[in-house]
Amino acid sequence: MSPTTSALAAVATEAPHGHVTFLGAGPGDPGLLTLRAVEALAAADVLIAEPRVLDVVRAHARGDADAPLLTDEASTEPGTPGVGDAVNLVMEAARGGRRVVRAVSGDPGLDTDTAAEMLACAAEGIPFEVVPGIAAAVGVPAYAGVPLRDAQGTDVRFVDAASASERCWTEVGQSDGTVVVTTTLETVARAAGELVSAGRKPDTPISLTVAGTTTRQRTWTATLASVGQVLKQAKVLPSPEGAQPVIAVVGERSAPALRDQLAWFESKPLFGWKVLVPRTKEQSRALSDQLRSYGAVPHEVPTIAVEPPRTPQQMERAVKGLVTGRYEWIAFTSVNAVKAVREKFEEYGLDARAFAGIKVAAVGEQTARALIAFGVKPDLTPSGEQSAAGLLEDWPPYDPVFDPIDRVFLPRADIATETLVAGLIELGWEVDDVTAYRTVRASPPPAETREAIKGGGFDAVLFTSSSTVRNLVGIAGKPHNVTVIACIGPATAKTAEEHGLRVDVMAPEPSALKLAAALADFGTRRRLAAVDAGEQVTRPSERRPGARRRRSATS
């Protein structure tokens, strides 16, 4: 073997280097991840993220990706990796030929540790890339409604108070531009004093924002001279979890004064509301997304568990009849019905093509979306009320001339009402009413959730059926009287009242998304009433005894 051949063989046996993506996760809002960041996360074998951004990025990573849990340096326990160990974890995984995503808050270009990790990769010849993120110093003011520049092109300076030198304070203090200071609640008054000492006027406006771009965001406006007093009057106490990062914006023209007009994020109708959704995550995805768009924090708690029917033979016969041409129509009344039929299809090796020649009806938008995801486009959905009654309004009567078959397959829950069956029979159709799944009461949620429900920790709860009322009270207890109760319709509201609950919101029609919109309207009216009365805008949960004190301690 020649020396050249030997060298090539040696190279071939070496473990291939992996690849590292240094990724900016932004200031906190998961929606601020870039498209490139989402692509990189989906391809990662290993995800190494700072504790405060782990939940933001993990949602986009593969389920089988390794994601070691890092702790903050101050709380590192023996055997548990801390943030300072990140470089070792990155290098070890990359040397093993794996694709690594190293995620940091804000933008990696402003993170000093990230630069050292990049140099370590370069020294070993490990390929890497940088995916920028939105820096907190820019993103947080935008969410707080504080523009950094005006029409005259105000100069903008950025200062990290923890590392700023005396010369730095002197330079920004003598300028008349906007200063964005990264600091903490505990030290912001000291930073304001530095600016005054360096030449800024004591009455210069300042805004300061904590938990920026998240639904915990809170912003105060003051002057450099009064910022300490404003925080004291707001009863903002030190957090037991350590220093709380703050983005402060200082400047005559940086528009803290315009915040009343520009605070688009914190003025969302349900901003910061913790809303209980008595459904599984899968069932409530669209509803939870809509609640988030209103600024709420949805918390899904399943009250119903779905199980197969006790005797599967009826369902098996119906699915076989579907394939052999027994039915003219199949009507789906829920996402669970779609799931039950789909699972039976997969059991028999069938797919959506088995629906060829059969008309398909769906009650409700979510059921229709579940069918489309299965590859089936519904032929009939309610044009008006999204319910069984609404579907019957549009269902054609049986016509022996145009309908070669007079039978409808109706897969549904064991506790479903007879409205649709009776209506179809009245229209001349024969109905195979088949139990596709059983609904049983779910297991109780964790103790912390139960305490929040009974103790007023939730601002609102959305009840989408009478069974969700009965089951939630049964597994977790009755919601506190400060909690806003929202019901999807009169029957659900009646059940809530029978359980001693005050109904505050009713959907204009039986739709979960309309219910969420009705709750948002309620929140808007409540906010406007507080503003008109000159009162502080608070969430319902903040009105329970002791809530203000606890909130101030952790703001």
C-alpha cells in the first residue's frame, strides 16, 4: 500500500465532523424565531439551549433529538451540566459527527460566550453557521410600544449596564440621542443615576420593560429622577429567582410619552390572562392559537378521555360496509370520530381512497380540518350554525331517483345526542348509528393545577359542552368565583349554573372559536371600563385576596 493510499485510508476511518448552528432564539416570544431557525431545529440531532429559551426552541426540534437540560451557573448541582459547560457539550457532539444547534437568547452576535464557542469550532475545523435572532434591545422596545428613532433620525446608543465603563456613561450622558440600557430591576435606578451624573437632565423620560415579548411583559414609564420611586409605588419587589432583566429606553424623542398610543402588545384584549381550556392539546390546537393571538396564556386540561368501544364488531362491520358500497353518506360529528375511522382504516390497510363515491359530511370547522388532514374534503358542512342542527338545515332529503342508496353511516361517541339521527330519519334516510368511541372522565390534573382552579389562579375557563363542566368540577373542583366563566351555548351555561357557577360570557353561536372571540370582546369591554374609570387594568385573578402581593413579589 502506497503512502498516499495509507493516508487516504486513515482519513476515511476518522469520525466525520458534525456541524454546529449558533442560533438566536430572540427575546422570548416563540413566534419571533426565523424560518431558517425552524429549519435548523428540525434537522438537529442535538439541541443545546440556555434554560430560558429551551421551551421556545424545543417545540421545533425532532422528538428524538437529544436536549440536555442545562442549569444556570448559580444553581448547578453535582453531575448536572450548567451553561458554562455548553461549549464542551457542543464540541463533544460535533466531534461525533452530529448536527448540533446551540441556541441562545436574543442574537448570537451579541453573546460573548457564543463567540468563544465559534472559535473553538474553527480551531478544530468543525463547520458552523450563524442564524441571527432578534436582539432583546431591539425587540423588547418594539413590543412595549417605544420606537427608538423618530422622523429626524435620532441617534441610538446601546449600553450593557453590567459592563459599561465610566467613559461609556459619559459619552451617552453627553449625547442627546436615545439610549437603550440592558440592566435589571434591582439596578435600573443606579443606571439612571449614572446617566444624570454624566449630563442627562433628571426629567428625561425613561421606559423600562420586564419579561419583554412574553405574556408576562410589564412596562413602566418615569423620568430618570423618579424611576426608583415609580418602582417603589408599583410595589415591585426583588424576585426570589434572582435579578430580573430589564430593557430601559431613555430619551426625549424615543417616545415613552407615546406609549399610550403605541402599546399594541400589552393592550391586547386578554393580555396575560391564564385561560383554562378543558380539552387535550390535540383537540384545542386551533382554539389555543386563537387565544394566544388575543394575548392569553392557554392551559389545556383534558376532562374527557377517549377509549375504543367495548365491542368493536359493529364498527368493523360499518367500515367494511363503507368499502363495499353500503352507504351513500358518512357523517362525522367530531374530530374523535374522524380519528376512530382513520385508525380502523389503517388497521385494515386502507386510506382516504376508500371514500371514493361516498359523500362526506362534517359538523364544525375543526372536524372538517381533521378530514382534510386525512386526505378527504367534506362535501357538506353547515353553512350557518356549526352544530348537528345546522348540518340538518343543509342536508338534502332522500330522493330515490338521485340517491341509489338510502343509508348513512354515523360514527360517533357513546354519549352523543339523538338530534342528528332523528333529523336524518325525518329526511327519509336510514341511519347506521355506530359507537366509534367511548368518552370517559379523565384523570385529575396535577395538584398545582387543581389548586389554581379552586384558588382563582385562572382568569377564565372556556366550557365547550355540558360534559366538560361536569367533568372538570368532578376531577378538579369548582372554579373560584373571580374566574370568568365562558360557555359555548345555553345548555352548557345551564349546566354551569346548576354547579353554582356564574356565567359571564356566552358564544353567539356554538363554535369554540366564536367562544374565544366572545371572551376577547369581554376582555376589551373590561379594559375600556377600567381605563374610563381611571383604574389600573388588572386581570380577574389579580382581584382575589392576596393576589396583588404575590404578583408584586414576582413581577
